[in-house]
Amino acid sequence: RERAEAGERAAVAAEIREAVKRSGLSRAAFASRIGTSASRLSTYTSGKVTPSATLLLRIRRVADRESGR
């Protein structure tokens, strides 16, 4: 189970890193748009902390909007 959870955390972190990249925004600007700090965003992109489902949806929305999708 621990192994599966670690894999899931890594997958979420990778998705967030890709969302930030796709948005074209700096990490600080992206964090501001999703309503958090750059340091908190860093914990999400590293996989140390997993965001709530609501925040993950907001991350996807911001990335899509900024990338023109």
C-alpha cells in the first residue's frame, strides 16, 4: 500500500509540474492564481504534500485557461 501511495503522490506531483509548465506562468504567478504561496506550490510539485481534490481541479483549470485550452 505504501508503495502505491508513493506512486500516486509522484503522479500528482508530475501533473502539477506539467500544469505549471503548460501555463507559461512563473511558479509565483501560478501559485497566486490558484490562491496559494510559491512555497506551498513547491511542496505540491515535489510530492511532499498532496493537494485537495478541489485544489487539483483549480490547478487544472488555471493551466488550461493560461495555455489557451
